[in-house]
Amino acid sequence: MVKANTFATVLVFLALLAAAVSCEDVPTYTLPGPYVPPPVKGDDGRRLLWEPGPMEAQCFEPSFSPDGTKVVVSYRFGIFAPAADLAILDLTTGKIKVIVEGNVAKRPAWSPTGEWIAYQSDAGVGRYIWLCRPDGSENHRLEFKNAFTPRWGPKGDKIYFSYVYNAREKDYGVYYDLGEGKLDVLYRDPLRHVGVLIPSPGGEEVAFYLLDNIHNGNDINLAAINVDGSGFEVLWPAGPYRVWAAARSWSADGRYILMGYGYPGTSIDELGTYELKTGIFRPLTMCPPRQKYEKILYASWGPNGDIVFGNHLGRLSLIKAPE
């Protein structure tokens, strides 16, 4: 079970607060693409699913079960905690259950068949992708060292992830075919890292982000490519001093990409929807009224249209996507 490193967590949290820029302080940026209004405080209709108590672990990086009744999360004491469990929150009962203790389990993804959960483990030397059953059994590691953020293809037979082939190169976008036991490269860019590959519900496309500098989160471009490697397109051109955007999930009908977006020089990350046919962006979340800022890390679009997300405080919330 995760043990709290309270002092270290408090120091990190205070550092984030000191560096934070409130919603009201964010300047308006001129963008080459869709207009993004500065974030505002207000009621965006979210429903709180998990509020950690004083001595209770926090929930991060949620992923819906295929039937939308449960959410798998990284369960840990703080956003940068050195230990993490894998846990499942039952949305019908509000109860949480740890299925894998320790192993620094992060960024989980529930397979579309419901049979497996993939997650990234930061335990030991290097990062690996692990698989386990929803009850925590058959927990085992795939062979690829320095692999990040697994996401399933729509049939549950492929896992897409970022992969470091060579420490001197940028991260590749790859997929692993479980049936064939074969790893293939989907996309690589000699100048930019490929991150968080999100296959579309129909399996025709993969959305991902391109990042120039792994230590600078202000230059993230939202991109998409066909699963055969053709049709590469940058959907959201970011760059220095421009609002960045990264894919988080797809709507069930494949019309929209759920994207995280943020403002240079701030600690504000919110959610919006990008319509592929029109290129129209719509803000989805707003800074809560009683918070100075908000950082939404990962989100999952469920089968019934609900979107679950976690923020920097370890709270899980649910929001309805706009019609």
C-alpha cells in the first residue's frame, strides 16, 4: 500500500503554488489556429466523484471501464509521489479498491474488452508497461524499457505508447501487437518527441502530441495520423508563447478529440473539445471558484458521454460533454 511522504509532498505543492498564475492573471494570446479565451472561474457543471481525506491517497489519471461503471486510477499521496498503487473506483457505490499495491503504477488504461488494464510503472530502473486483470491478477511486465503512457486500440489487440529507442533520439510513437508479439513504429520525428497516442474509436486514426523539448511544456502540438502511417496532420499548431494542446481521449462517435490545453508560463491546464470536421474548439472546464489555479492532468471520455478527470489536488470529477 502507498505510504505518505508528507513533508516532500507539501514542499512540492508549496513550490507549485508559489509559481502559479491565477486564472485572472492569464494574458490573451494571439493564436495561428482557433481562438482560445483566457480561463475564467465558475461553475462548469462538474460533479465530484472523489475527494481525498487528510490521510487518504489521491486519485490521478483516470480511465473508464468499457461499461462506464468504474474508473481505474493511479492512487497516491501527491502528484509527484514516489509511490503509487493501482486502484478502481466504483461509480455506483463510491468505494475504491486497490488492485495492485506499489509498483509506482501510473497512467492506467482499461482495455475496450474489459479484460485487461495497462499501466506505466516507474519502479526500478527505467519505465515499463505492465498488464493486469481488473482484479489485479496476472500482473506482468512487457519487455520494452522506457515506455510511456499505454493506450489501447479499439479491438484490444494493440497497445500504443511513447518509446525511447535510443537515448540520443526523440521519443517514438509505437504500437505493440499482443497477438503477434510484434512492436512497430507508427510515427517518429527527428526533432520532436511523440507523446500520448490515443487511437480513435473506429481504429482509423491516432491522435497524439508533438513536443519540441521534454522540459518545456509550452510547445505541444496536437497532431493526428492514419493507423497505416499516412495522412499525418498537425491539428493545433502550438509553439513558444502560444496555447498548447494535447490529446486526452476521443468521443465514442469519433467526431471530437478531448484535449488538454494550457497557457505558457502558468500552472493552468484545462479541458476542451476539438471537432475534427470543422476544427472548432470549445472550452469544457473552468477554474473552480475557490481555487487559485487548476491543473487537469488526464481525462477519459466514457461510453455514455461522461468525461472523468483528475486535477492536481487528486480530486476526481465528472462532467457532461456539450451536445
